[in-house]
Amino acid sequence: MQFTSRDVEQVQATWRQFVPSATLQGVDPTRFRFDWRSAQVGSATLVRYDLEARIRSVAAPEDQILVCRVDAADGGVWSGQRDLDPARPWITDGRQVQARWDHGARVTALVFDREKAQARARALTGADDIVLTVSDLSPRSAQTAAQWERMFAYLDASIGDDTDQLLFAELERHAMLMTLSAFSTSFDEALQSPAQRDPAPRTVRRALAFIDENAHRPITVDDVAAACFISTRGLQYAFRRAIDITPATALRRARLAGAHRELSEAPRRSVTEVARRWGFSHPSRFASAYRDMFGVLPSETVRRARG
């Protein structure tokens, strides 16, 4: 969704589609201008907008986890009596956060469905009883704040009308992992418990079979672990112990092999098209990974197939 508007009611209605508790207060309609962009990334929503007006906004998400950054030269962000650093993103799982600015601001946000985020955290840790909660609204450090913002920029640049569902699944997982890494949550405590350790050979064989059968689908490492009835951490441990690679590496290799077959059997298709279909959004990275695995560039495979 992308639009520009000077209608305060339309803007508030749009924002409430994603954060139902959001309100805009003290708006001067004579100075109001709103440029909006949003995109669905699996169960998460990416939002970026520029808002020119004197604004006071309030958000207290229900059944959601909201991560947001308000970039305004003359603004401020706070929760209760605590001021938040306006130069960094903040997170809330329900606590009210307010922001204000006098002239204009750029707002970037990721909105996660709490239930699905919690399911993701349980799959990653193997802790089936974890309740995903936020313990601090601020990021852990300036470094993790910067990492989160780089992740957001990457997500924003990667999403387009032709983005493949396979890539969407990886982007959603990446966004969740980076968010859980950047902020203090109950996810941290679950990571301190020992990883689930299923017998490695059987688990790994089952995982590799699932990857081979489903690499063309928008699956993630979490889906592989779920298919093997083990946590993501447990699966990673099993792979390391048995074959000394990660499940993510195995999935990437399976997708590279799929792209190789397709380029060999259908050389009239473009390399970029085949790469995107197998989950590789950056042609140069795809070419590098492909050469590392097969010893030639994708274009050479096409040239040989054409004879």
C-alpha cells in the first residue's frame, strides 16, 4: 500500500489497520501531509511514512509487538515518566508509548502478530511454555539499534510486487530474529536453557529429506525443525554434530542445486528469474554462491546448456 494524503481521518484509519490503538492528537490540518508505504512480510507488517504536521501520537498495541523509530529534529518519545532516545528504535508489547513533533517526522515500524511471534520464539528455542514479553523498551545497545535499522532498510529495499513467497518467508524470519536480538525479551531466558538433543543421525536424515522435497517452497529452518519434531536449536545442534554444517546451509545448498537443474534444463530462462524463484534476491550474491558450489558462474551453465 502506498499513497499521499492530507485527510487526517484517512491517515488515522490507515494506521489503525495495523495498530488499532494508535491515535493522532493535536493535528493542525492546514499543515498536514502524509506519505505512506506499507507491506506485508508474512505475519509481520513493514510501515514507513513521512508526516508533516504538528503531531502528538499515542500507541499501545494489543495482541501485537510494535518496533518503531521516530526521526524528527524537533520531536520526543516517551513512555510514562521515561524519555526514550529518539535516535534509536523502541519496542512495546502493550505499554503505551507517546511521540510528538512540531514540523515533520519520518516513522519506520515493524508490527508483529504477538501469537505468531511467540510461536516462532517457541520453535526457535524449544521452550513450549515461553510467553513472549518485552522487558525493556530500548534496544540493548547502540550497536544492536544500528543492526535493527540496517535490517529494516534491507527489508524495505527487498520488497516489491514481484517478490517471491519463498523470499518473503526468509525475510519474515530474519526480521523476527534481528528484533529478538536487538531488544531484551523473555526470549533471552529461554535461550539459556539447554538445547533439545534428539538422536542426530535420524533427525538429520529426516531434515535433509524434508529439505530436498520442499526446497522450492517458502520454507524456513523453523519449518524444517517442526517437520522433524524438534526445536530449531536442537536441529542446529544435530546438524553440527552429525555433518558439521547448519540447517540453513543445507537449505541454501538445496536451493542452489534446484537453480542449477533449472538453468541446465531450461536455459532460455533468465538467470535473475531463476535465482528469484529459488529465493535469491541479489544476483551478485547468487552468482558468488553458485560459483562456490559448482565451480562456474550461472551464465556459464546456461551457455553450456544452449550448446
